Amino acid sequence: MRPGARCAPILAALLVVAAPCAAAQPAFGVIAGLNRANFTGGGAVDVSPRTGPLIGLVGDMPVGPRFSVRPELHFSAKGSEVRTEAGDPADGPSKTFGLSYIQMPVLVQLRSASDGPVRPRLFGGLSAGVLLGCNLGSLDCADIEGIDQRGVDVGVVAGGEIELGRIGVGARYEIGVRAVDASVPGNEIYNGVASLTVRYTLRR
């Protein structure tokens, strides 16, 4: 058998495998949703969830027929409702401990092999957040003695999404792995956030 004839089946198989990857194009869109945030950890005493927005940009970079990298960049409101005497007494004992971040998740996404109208996705990865603002009730945290929030938050994200055309409806949970307040050893405070999101693809 000629060398070219022996190579032909191998080349054909490689083209079949590579075709879905070549056809898949990066996609970009916007994402918005609601966070249900709460503090966790040994220092999370007398806390309850608070609700805040999530809004930003999302990408989808295929690395195979079923896998893709999903980078995001968004504003995310975190924190908790707390009962404390710290801060302005006029705010009462129950105050909003509000933390806001520019969040940068990098997620690995498993996409459905189906090209039907409903396409489920699962994703997970790491997320880093840069602190934009911190307030306890009506006061800025910088004006309250004993509050010194870390400027960078790190968490692990896991979630899923149902895609219908250009729209994706999803849910995720982010659990903090870097304490946002570690001033008292053994009483660290972490961010925990459950989110419901809607994504719209602008270009693919």
C-alpha cells in the first residue's frame, strides 16, 4: 500500500474530530442577576442574608466540542445583614454590612452535545473579587474602628445554566476560600453567595 493511502484514513479521522472545534466560535454577552449573600465562618454570628445585584460581561471560548472556558467580569454585591452595636446607633441594632466587588470568575464549562432548542450547561472554577466599597449601615467601614476588610476576595464557584437560543438562565453558588475579615483568629468571616442569573449572547 502506498504511504499516501495509509495516511488517508488517519487524516480523515483527524478532520472529523477537529471539525466541531473549528466550527465553534467564541461568544460574548451580558449577564445580570440577583445575589443572596451571607457571611460564613466562625465569626459569622447574628447574621442573615442580604439581596444585591450582579451585572457584567461574560464570554464563552470553546476548547473542544463540549468544553469551553467561560471568563466573566461583573459587579457583585455581597455581605450580610448583621446585628451589632458597632456603627451609627441611629441605624439600629440590625444593619446592612455591604461589600461590593469587581468580580473576575474564570470557569470551565461542560456544554450539552445536543443542538436542540434547550441546551444545559454545567460550570465551575475560581473567582477573584477586588473590593470596591464597604459600609456598615450608613457609615463607611474606613470610619469604624475595628473593621478592616481585605481588598481581595477569592471563592470557588459551581453552577449550571439552561440555554434557550441566545438566552441562558442559570444558578450558581460561590463559597469564599479567603477570609474577608481575619482580625480574630478562629473567628474568620467568609463571603457566601447564591445567585440567579440571566445571560444574553450578543455575538457568536
